[in-house]
Amino acid sequence: NHIIADPEILLAVSPHYIVAFLINSPDVAFVTIGAIFLAVTGAEALYADLGHFGRKPIVLAWLSVVFPCLLLNYVGQGAFVLANGGTVGHPFFEMNQGWTLIPMVVLATAATVIASQAVISGAFSLTRQAVQLNMLPRLEILHTSEKQSGQIYMPRVNLLLALVVMLLVVGFGESSKLASAYGISVTGNMLVTTVLLYVVMTRIWKWQLWVAVSMTALFAFIDVGFFASNIVKVFEGGWASLAVAFTIILAMWTWVRGSRYLFDKTRRNEIPLDFLAGNLLKKKPQLVSGTAVFLTSDPLSAPTALMHSLKHYKVLHEQNVILSVVTAPQPVVPDSDRVKMETVNELFMRVTLTFGYMEQPNIPRALAICRKQGWKFDIMTTSFFLSRRSLKASPNSGMPVWQDRLFIGLARTAADATEYFQIPTGRVVEIGTQVAI
């Protein structure tokens, strides 16, 4: 009704008005843009949800439902404000008086819940990818769909989101005070997305430098403008977004740095697998029937679990598989590229399983592919040996003591490797070791 009463409001869709506003009143426009930008918040969640729902459902929902409804909503509110001047405080609710008010309150509440769900599902998807890329410790991942591998639930991430939301609600008290924090987080998100797009164009797609720069320059110019207009509101609540971002970056940096340091330290103390396999072939210990699979992150060195098994049990299985799991820089890996097998000698074999960063590793299912390559794999006669590290902080570490303790804390939150790799619990033997970092 408001649009029909003032159809000229439809001209607001034209972008030349904002350009004229920026040219004629740059000072006012710079401050105003920070508030205007909140009208498009939520778009950043679409990119995160690509890994959860896929591209097609999001595009269809946006073009057929979301965009038309948002356009009608904002244009209608604009017509209402123009008709009532400066007396309007909350145009969305004030333009719906009488019997339509309650349905609109219900609709707004439902929209809030749905928008929150989009952010939550996006957080699940991004966290899983960070785990797969070894930027975070292993976390429990529950699949909620038998057909869609991207539909997942992560209990710890969900709990953390709930706690942070409650802290923000109690700390800020009113949603209006959160506007600055929200603006900085969203504009920062979009700016980082543009930077990462440039990285993908140059490093993965191998585009020429001038093409990548020209493609991302326009987006970067817009994103930097929006981010600059919001960053001035740091002391008005924007500090909360920066604090959360800093905490996440610190945790990821500590985990990556600590994992690399731990890998280098353990590798210095380990024996090369080829050397050990050759010696065991010359002087065989007591052999027992069956297959032993030793899970390791370094396929070139003898796994800790193997060395401790030889040290304490004095026996070796007839067939020993040194298994490593690798995450590829692509979302999905076809089964034809899943398994790489290499025979070391008659006692040892080296197997590498490759999964995409959007896939949940399933070792038994992946090993079944080995049958096509000649390995007669039987899960019921196979034992999986895993080493469980007990980490202790050391003053001689390559990291500060506080970062050592943070890394140890993150390591203790990691999900059990047996569950994460979906190995049958009845076939697993865990051997504990203590490592000082």
C-alpha cells in the first residue's frame, strides 16, 4: 500500500543516488554508510552456508524469495518514512498497525531464528574445514543427513556460540548497542573474503596477476570503504568483534605452530621406516597372524605406536600397514584418487588416504577401496594401533610458556581419533606416550 501510494520510491533501486550522495556530502556519507551497511548484513553468511547446503539451493532461495521480499520491505519502509517525516522510530512495526502487528512480530522473530540458524550452520561448515586443514584440533562432528554430507552438527561449536551470545546479550543489553560490533564483523568478513578470492585466483586458478587484481579491485574498493566507515566505531562496541576475531586467530595460530613444532620434534627422535623395515626383515621378531594398521602423520618415519609395540610386546604382525591421512586442498576427492599404496617389503606396506576438506574421514570405508588394488583387507582380522600423546609444557620449548599451555589445552579438547576416523572401537589398541613441548 505504501509503495502504491508513492511509486516514485522504486527509483531508490538505482545506484546513482548513493554515488551522488557520496560525491555531494562525503563527510556525512562516510558516517552514514556504516549504518546503511547493516541493511545488507546476512549476505556474508551465504558464503559460509555454501559448504552446508550447496550453491543451487542458496541461489534459488535468494532469487525467488529472499531478494524480492527484502526489496519490497525496504522500499515499503522508505515510502512510509517519506510519508510520515521524522516521527517514525521503528518503521517496520509502525507501518503494520492493527491486526497485522502481531503477525509481523511473529514473522520478525521467525526471521531472527532463521538468520541465526544460517550463521550457526555456517560456523559448523567453516569449523569442520578448519579441522580438516589442521588449523584447529579435531572436534566431534555428527552427520544429520544420510544423503547430504555437508549437513552436520558440532556440539562443542554450538555450545561455544551459545555462551558467546549470552555474554554479548548480557554485556550490551540492547540490540542497538550491538550495531557497531556487527558492522565491523560483517565488513571485515567481506574484506577478508575479497582478499582470499585474490589468493585463490592467483595460487589455485593460476590467473594472471593483472586479471586477478582487476577482478578484485572493485570489490576491495567497496569493502574497504564500508570497513573504514565502521572501524571508527571501535570504542562504541566494535571492540567486541575484534576481540572475538583475535581470540580465534590466536587459537588457530597456536594450534598450527604447536602442531608443526610437535611434528618436527617427534620426527627428530623417530627412526626412518625404510631402515626399520629392512632390519626387521633381516632379523624377524616373533610373527603373529593378522594385519596391524599403524596410524601416523609422518609416513616416512616409524610410528611411535609401532616402536612401543615392538619394545613391550616383542612381536610383529605378518602384515603391517603404515597409514597416513592427508587433506587435499579441494572439497571432495574422487575414489579413484583416494588411496595410494606402496610396498616397503614383505612385512610392511605404506598407505596414504586422501580426503577433501569438506569430507569426513572414514578409514574403514576408504580401506575397502584397497581391495581393488590387490590388498585383501578384512576389518575383522585387523588391529588399529594409535599413539595417544600426553603433552607436558617445557621451559626449553620453541614457544612461550603461555602458548605451550594454550596448545596443551587445545590438544586436550580434541575429539578421540577412533571416533573421528570412524574406526571400530573393538579393533583399536591405543599406546600412550609422554611428550614435553
